[in-house]
Amino acid sequence: MHIPDNYLSPATCGVMITAMAPIWTVSVLKVKAQIKTKKETVPLIGVAAALAFLIMMFNLPIPGGTTAHAVGGALLAVLLGPWAACLALSLTLLLQALLFGDGGVLAFGANAFNMAVIMPFVGYACFQIGQRLHHEKIGLAVGAYLGINLAALTAGIELGLQPLLAHTSTGVALYCPYGLKITIPAMLTAHLLIAGWVEVLFSVFVYQFIKKAAPTTLYQAPATAKSFKVFYGLLIGLIVLSPLGLLASGTAWGEWNNHELAQRLHTAAPAGMTHGFHFNALFSDYAIHGLSLPLGYILSAVTAVLIFAVAMRVLQHEH
Amino acid sequence: MSTKLPDWLTTSTPLPTGHQQRHFLAQNMQRLERLLQRFSQANDLARPPLKHFIAPQHKLLAVLGVILLLSLNQNILLLWLLLLGDLVILLLLPPIYLRQVLRQTAVTGAFAILLILPSLLLNANVALFAAKTLLILLNLNYYRTTTTFNQVITALQQLHCPNSVIFVVDITLIYLKMLGEFLLQLLQAVSLRTVGKSKHPYQMIGLLFGTLYLKTRDYALDLYAAMEARGFIGVYPAAPRTRQRDQLYLLLEVTVFCFLFLLGR
């Protein structure tokens, strides 16, 4: 899953590194908080990065005679906590890119996003759900499988977008030459059928061993109220940031109205669309009559969040 | 009187070993040995030492710059110029390093080309893409062959990476060797002692990596205790001062980068 250099356009690499910057910052802050209670975390991240490196290097036998290797994202998240795992895996990927020629240097951001963010966090979320339902091992297995497949899907999307993003005037791709139709199935079949199961077996067996041999060394999540606070913070941040959508000129791909579609197709919009069902929403295109557009965006975001919150409240069990 | 060996002594009955299992253990041991070789000093002594003309941070910046240039531009002339530059730099290398760089580039390049061959059907510009990928791989392999672990750390330090990051990278590199050795010993012990088939190879892997993780924790705890005992307060030794020559070199580097970038547009 390590994307090499020159498969992603420099613009994509830039975007991915920019996306990773806040994640790394939050990870460092989170780990700093973890250090206050558990002081050995600093050296532990360094040593754990070495462990992650060895896990990725170790080839496991799979029926049929070939081998595959695990990434161990979900497992590390369960052992060290997701934030520390994110840092340790990022570090491993950095060293692999610089010193061992595995994965690109420019593509480091994209690789880190796929393997150091998606894998540990998805894995850890599933593990926590499993823990609440008293089936930790199943939670971890599901998390490991989902995590690696989601990471593969993201890698497939990143690669498959390249022919759309970067091509010459004649439409010849400049970077990864394969479109989404090829990259996503190619990445996913390999991971759904083989690598996913290798990851599951690896994670479950190692977890089982540690749970039996030294259960106290496993990472204990802090009280959940705090993690919800972060979630609410993120939500408020997103609401405030929602007018950013206005910065993008033009309508999102596939969200054109009939007029825009006709312009793009240079012919009339398909008959099925002009005569189809038309729904006039109350606040069409997030614009409320008589209000400025950014304010309309924020109000729309708040409304959506409140409607979801009310729906959740309706579904909530009485204590 | 002739003694006749009993039948069971003359026929050989091979032990029922899991062939595949042995194979993967041996394969992994080989890979680990190769990794550990990169850390061994004996290996370094066997080769002529490299002369480092430029400071590690500039080398890292130069590699990043060249890769950026290569992936940003679609200009054949620029690729050609960079290839010529690479060839001159390769000429300055002692043959033993040169062979290593070229071998690694050939192997990794073959994989990359195999991957893009089917795109010929899609009418893509395979030649340009392949040329760019090969050049990037050549530069990366040159960097990783001629750079030691310490130089990477110095480079990060000079580029004003936060102390905590450098400290953790340092620990990772040291413990990569320690944990690698531990895992190799474990694998050797397992392959010497196991007779017959194990129920499931993954059960053994759980054991191997479970033990390795516990060892990881032990190392981390010991290291922290040692750090605390020596009064570590999170400050890494100051980076060596940059020389004036290095600053001039940086200026040159930026100029060349800008020139090539404008040329390639």
C-alpha cells in the first residue's frame, strides 16, 4: 500500500501533507497529555516505531505459497492508544521512505494518511465498540479488517483521481495512468481477499497473547466524556468553517443543476433529468432569502446538526 | 558372522516438517539479517569510506528538490539535464557503492515499470512516466546508499526539526537494531527447536510478536529510567553550527532549483 513517488501529482502530495499537519499536531498534544500520567510514553513511541517497522517487514505465509505482510495499525492503536500509534506509524513511514526506499518521499503525506491515520483510528473505534459489547476480540478483528480495507480504498481513490486531476491538453494522464475504475478494484480485491485476513489473524493472535501474558500493558482509554468534548469541538469548528465551501468556485462534481449540466455537456440536459422529479428545498443551495450567503451556510450547518441531535435523542434509551 | 542392519535403520523416514513454515521462517531470517547488516560497523569498514562534500541537511534538501522538480515538470530537456547531473555524481562514487545504487534502481525500477505496462492499452504516455519514475528511484537510491542513519538525524536537526521528533527518530533507529536482533534470535531459537508441524503458523506469530511487544515495553521502561537517572529534561544536544560554506551552498542550491524550475516550465 506504500504509494511510490511520481504516482501522485505534487499538488495531491501537498494537499495530503497539509491535511496531515493538524493531525500530527493534535497527536503530539494528545501524547503530551498521556506523558503526564505515563512518563515512559516518549521512549515507548520510539521503540514502538521500531516494532511497527519490524511488523511491516515480517512476511507471513498465506495459503497458496505466497506471502503478505501485516501493517499492524489497529493492533498498535489498541496497545499504545490511537494517537501514539499514529505518531509511531508516521515515523516508521518516514524512515522507510528516506532510508529503505519503501514508499515515496513526496507521497509521505498520503501514505501517512492512509496507514497512520485511517488504520489505527478505524481499528481503535471498532475495538472500543467491541469492548462495550464485551467482544473485544471481534471488535479488533473487524477493526483490523475494516481499517486496512478503508486505507486501501483511500489509496485507490488517491491514485485513481490522478488522471482526472493532472493530464495534458489531449487528456493523457501525467501521473498514475489508471482511473478510479481500475485502481479501486485493484487495491480492494487484494486487500479484501488476502491482506485484510492476514491483518486480522496477525492482530488477533498477538492481542490474544498479550492479553494472556501481560494484560496490564494494554492502553487504557481515558474517560469517555473527554473524548466527546473533542468531538463537540470538532463539530463546532466544522460549523464555523462551513462557509469555506463558498471559496470553491463552481458546483461540486455531479451536483450540477440542469442548466449547469447542459453547459457542461454542450447539449441539452438528458430528457430524464429535465422531466424528472424536482424537489424544491426550503433553503435551496443553502441560501436563505434576505440573509447573506456565509450566514446562510452557518445556519444551514447548525440546523442540520440540531436535526441530527434531535433524531439521536429520539432514538436514545432511557436510563 | 555378518551383521545385518535392521530394516528401520536402513530406510530413512523424514520428519514430518511443515515445509512452508520452515520456508517462511528462513525467508524472514534472511530479510532480518539483511536489515541488521545495514547497522553493522563491520560492513562499513569493509567498504571505502565516502567523502561527504556537502552537509547532510543540504543533501536531504537537494534530494527533495530534485524529486519535486522531476514530478512537477514534463519537460524532456529538464529530465535530460538532471540525468546528466546524476551520471556525473554517480561517476564520483566508488565502484562498490555505484554497483549497489544501480542494482537497487534496476530492481525497484523493474517493479515500477511492470506496474505501468498495462497502461499502454490506455494510450498513456508511458515513456515519459517511466523515465521520470526511474530518475526519481535513481536519486532516492543514491541518497539511501550514501547516507548513514546519523546523517539523517543531523540533517533533521539542522533543518530545525523539534527536539522531541529528533529524539524519537534516534530512539527508533537504535531500537530497530536491538529489536531486530532480538527477533532474529527468537526466530533462530524457534527454527532450531520446533520439530513437526505447528497447528497454525499464525499462532506462533502471535507468540513471536507478542513477546517482541513485551520486550519493546521493557526497553522503553529501562530507557526512561536511564534517562531520568541521568537528569534528562527533554533537551537534545545542540546542533553543530552551520559553516559559512554551507550557507553559500544553500544559496547555490536554491538558485539551481529556481533556474531548473523556470527552464522546465
